[in-house]
Amino acid sequence: MVYEANARLRDPIYGCAGAICHLQKQICDLQAELAKAQAEILNMQCQNANLCDLICKVQMGTAQSPAVDENNNSNLGVQSATALAYTTQQNSAFIEDANMGVSWEPLWT
């Protein structure tokens, strides 16, 4: 016990090894939770993009009915293309943000 006390006085890090190990485990757990949350967000964004694409296709199908004139048809196509471009831009921005994470290497192996 005296040896332990003297060792901690000489090398304060030695006495903190357990706390450091515990904190590293918490970091790993939180990184895994963050990765899972990011994957869920990406999945939801892909579903949103697919839904927007489906809506655009349905609108394009309805726009080609004989009751709608050609002017409305071209406006609808431009709006659909703009909505799809916006969704694609948002998804690519998220992917870039997700790749900016800090990689934590464990200190104790």
C-alpha cells in the first residue's frame, strides 16, 4: 500500500489509469452510438429522396393528362427537377459533414 501511494506521488498518471480506461470505453460507446444515429439519419434522408422522386414521377404522370395544357406541364417539370436537385444537394452535404468526424485512437491497448 505504501508502494502504491509512493508510485502515485511519483507518477500521477499511474493512479489515473483506471479512470482513463473507463473514459476511453465511454468514448468508444458514444462513437458507436453516434455512428448508429448518423446511419439512421442517412437512411431517413435516402427514404425522403426516394419519396420525393416518387412524388415527382406521379406529378409528371398526372401532368401528361389531356386536361392540362403544355405550359403547366413544363412548369411542373421545372419544379420537380428543382425539388430533386435540392434534395440531392442536401444529401451530399450531410455525407460530407458525416465524414468530418474526429477519429479517436485508444491510448491503452
